[in-house]
Amino acid sequence: MRGRHGLAAAGAAGLGTALGFAADLVLGDPRRGHPVAAFGRTAAALERRLWRDHRGAGALHTALLAGGATAASAVLARTLRRSPAATAGLTAAATWAVLGGTSLGREARAVGGALAAGDLDVARERLPHLCGRDPQALDGQQIARAVVESVAENTSDAVVGALVWGAVAGVPGLVGFRAVNTLDAMVGHRSPRHLRFGWAAARLDDVAGYPGSRLTAALAVLAGPDPRGAWRVLRRDARQHPSPNAGPVESAFAGALGVRLGGTLAYRGRVEHRPVLGGENRPVAVPDIERAVRLSRRVNVLALALCVAGGLVRSRPRRPAAGRGSR
């Protein structure tokens, strides 16, 4: 009975994940009342109360927010666990809330469309919707490169990573991953204010993002137009990137698309000189934005299939070993 119940629960969760993925695909993010935006406002308000230039204060901030969101979703999921329909509905709602693949593609295409029309001002205006770089310091080619890099990184952060944790831990995994990733985006960067306060959020995000980034990189190799080139750049260049999770993803995309990523960038008031990924490839051009969005979409669909199938396999009843239960 337990095995059948576990398989039914996994089936309901898998159905909910697929429905939530489809809702994001069709609807994108809600324009008002987005749960992630509400979480961000709560995090900002708590930061104003707790901020100290100290790692301990930042760790408390992260624990209260990420731990609180995960615990609340776990209680709700446990309350509804005996109803497959309720489990599917809750999983669908949580999946839709935490995924951002469609909005990512829309914003990337909006910047690409502005660049294709020669409207650099509009492209600069829209770029902050994708990343925190200083758009005024970038020309058209650099903006196109920033968009492709953002699409690559956020394929993992906004979709695949959440699906992986959803497959592992259900609704609490979905919610917990998005909470940690949001906190990292808010306080995990190396600004003077957040260098110590955001340390815990950044390190926790590195851990939470590890499995999703590796799966994203692997699927980009398999689904991209140049699997051999993607594998070559991934193996050679991934470790050179300062981020342990962005490195594999951006390297795989660079190789798959045959473009060169990385280099100098202006980010939140500071200049960084990052290693070049795919140095033998050509610079990013505006049409590569659409190619990156399409590759991201293929990776997301494959990740969905793998995560749903993995959840079903993991919950399948195990046959007792020969000889057991005969006494």
C-alpha cells in the first residue's frame, strides 16, 4: 500500500510539475501579485531591520527567509499529501510561481528586437530586466553578449535548478530553491554593503545551484547545434569562470552556439575582467540571441521530462529481495 501511495503521490506531483511548466510556457509570470516579488519585498524589509556588516547577521537573514518559506511550503504540502488532486494543484501553482523561462525568453527577444532595429537606447533600457550590468557602458555587440550570457545562466537559475529540486523534495524543494536564488540576487553580490552580509546567501546559492547547473550544461551539449564544440568548451573553460555554477552553463552555451562569451563587463558600479569562454569562436551577434532562447527552451523541456521521469522512478515500489519475508 505504501508503495502504491508513493507512486500515486509521485504521479500527482509529476502531473502538477508538467501543468505548472505549461502555465509558465503559456502565461509567463503574473504581472501583479507575483509570490516571488512579495518574497523580495519581505526580504528587503527584513534586511533593513537586520543589516549589520557581519556574516552572522546575513546568515540569520537567509535562515529566516529561506528557512521560513521552505518550512511553510512543507507544512502545506504535508497537509494536502493524502489528496492527489490537491497535491497536483499545489505543485502546479508552485511550479508556475517559481519558473521564469517564458519571461526570460520574452525579455531577451525584446532586447534583441531593439538591437536589430538599431535602437540602442531601448536595448539599454530593457537590459536591466535581464541582468545587473551597467547598460550605458555597453555597445550593441556587448549588449548582445550580455543577453546570451544571461539566457544561459538563467536557464539554470530560473528553470532547471527549480525542476531538479522539485523532483528531489517536491514543493518545498521548488520554493526553497527559488527563495535562496532570490536572496542571492538581492544580497549575494560583492558590493560594499553586501560583501559580508550576503555571504551566506551566496554560498547557499552555490550549493543549491550545483545540480541544476550541471544538468543544464549537459543538456545544452546534447540539445545544441554543435554537441562536440559544446563539450570541448565546457571541459576546457568552465573552471575558469569565477562562478562555480555559471561557468559550466555559459561554457556549454558558448560552445553549442559557436560564440565567444566572457571578458570585461561593468557590474553594479565595478568592472570585472572575466575569462573568455570559447575563445576560438566568433563574437556574439544579434541573431545569436534568438538561437540562445531556442536552445534554452529545448534544455528546459528535456529537464522537465527527466525530472518528472526521475520522480516516478524514485517512487516506484521496490520488489522484496528473494528469500525475504518467507520466515
